[in-house]
Amino acid sequence: MITVPPSKSLTHRALVCAALAHGESCIVNPLVCEDTLATLRVLEQLGIPIEQKKNEWIIHGGTFKTPTAPLDCNASGTTLRFLTAITDFLKIPCTFTGTPRLLERGGRPDIQESSQYFSGLLLAAPLGKTPTTLEIKTSPVSKSYIEMTMDVQKKFGVDTSRDVIEPQSYKPCTYVVEGDWSSAAFLMAMGLLHKKIILKNLNPKSLQGDMAILSIVKEMGGNFKCEKDHLVVNPSRLKNISWNFGHTPDLYPIVSVLTHLAEGESHFEGTERLKNKESDRPAEMETVLKAHNGSVIDSKDHRIVMAAAVLALAKQWRFEYKHPEAVNKSFPDFWKFYEQFFR
């Protein structure tokens, strides 16, 4: 049985809400990875003391200060977009920096194309002295991430469910981070393509959009069963599907592997904006799916690297990875779990 790592998206959101709450908050079971540590360090630069303990972070929130050095977001788009919005709203003069790819992707995208930036506005809006109106005229992409933001805010005593957001104060609390369905998708694929796997630490009622992997696998004919506190996945003969990735962009790499090894022809929609993720994901997956035993995988994108590894597992191949450390962005223990399957 494998314990699915905590949610990266929820760890980010809980960190920011705790920083905005006056008093002491505790985040239980946070995901410790490059992206969440980027958010933690930027918050520390902004004057928020954070104690890192085993399986929990203690945040002493409420008072931000002007940083004395550029705020380094590393490769984390969530860090950049959440805290760009918040520092703008609080009128804190600062400079953001990060990896070349992150800066190329940009910190102020069209809100229609970035749930992250809209979530940043949602996080900041309750801090205003007067009501703030947030309105999106068309349906945003990755809507589930916005719903996750509002749900975490509710845990910290703030309601942003209406277009007009009233001034409110974040309240400190203890927040327990549930398992990450985005990471679970790669583990599920290992079970479907290689051997039985049992996963625990997954919320069957989660708001995470990537729980859609269950719908995708069901439609493909995958053999899995949701038990009370775990998920059992068995090797399966898969069939191809049609899927729109508009709300589930992070599932694209691993679903590409599943459909590549399934019967029939798949049809994907909603892939245009995937060119502007951590890599040009459609182009990089095209390269991965043309690989053969012994191929070199030259990608710095964590989800591309993990998808390639699952393909190699299914084929019983070995790839050479130029950037195996890329998985540290979201799933630091990936290789530990992966090697268990090759035994």
C-alpha cells in the first residue's frame, strides 16, 4: 500500500491563508517540495515567521513587511501569481524573480487563461477596506482550482463565494492537507499498466479537479475500486477516449501515455494552453511517445519526466533522464515508489 503525497495546490493555498491570518496556524501534512518551499520562503521574506516541524508547519501570520531583496519564486507559477496579486493589493513594493521559464510564462496572464492569478485576487480581496467586485465574463479554465481556493479560505474564516467580496479577516486554524490526485494519477497509471497497486490518503469527495482521473480511467475500461479509505487499481486492457483538458491540464502527460498504450484512437481538446506550462507539453509528449528502450529523456518538466517513466515501466524499458531531479517540483518521493515496481 502506498500513501499518496499531500496536495501541492492545497499546501500553497493553506500557506497563504495562514500568512494572512493574525495569529498562529498549523498546517498538518504539508507537501514539502520545491514549489511549496518557494511559497514558504517568499512569505518569510515578506516577514511571516514559519516553523518547519516534522509533518507540520507553524505559521505566525498577519503582519507583512517590505522585503529587502527580490522575491525568488524559483519555478513556481503558483507562488508568483498568488503573491503578485497579494503584494499589489497590500501595496508592498517588491520585485519578483524566478527561473527563466517561469519569467517567460509571465506573472500577469489573462485571467481567462490562469486560475492561479484569479485565485491570487480571491486571496487578496478580503483584505480591502471596501467591498471588492471580481467578475469573469466567460467561464475560466481550471475552474476547480478556484473552487479549491474558496474552500481553503472558508476553513480560515473567509467567504469569497460571491462576486462582491466584503472586507473580512482571516482567522488562524489547523488545516490538514489531503492527498494529491495529480500525483495519484501517475501511481494509478503504474497499476493499470504494470501491476496491482493500493493507494491511500485520497479524499473521495475532494474538490481537486484532477480527481477526474477516475472518470478518465473508468471511460477507458480501467479496473479499479474505491474502498472506504483506499483505492485499488489492477492491470487493465484500456480503450481510447475523447477528453477535453481545459479544466485538467496537469493530467495531459499521463493520460497521453495511457491512450498511447490503449486500443483505438483518442481525441483530445483543450490542449492549446498546454504549450505555456512548465514546458511545451504537447511537443515534449510527442517526443516521449516516440522514444524506445535506452532513449534519453531531456525534459525539465516534472510531469513529462514522470509520464516518461511510467511509459518505460509499462514497456519494461529503461530511459536515461537528464533531469531526474525535476520530480522534486511536485513529487519528491516519485523515484522511491517507482523503483518498487521494477523489482
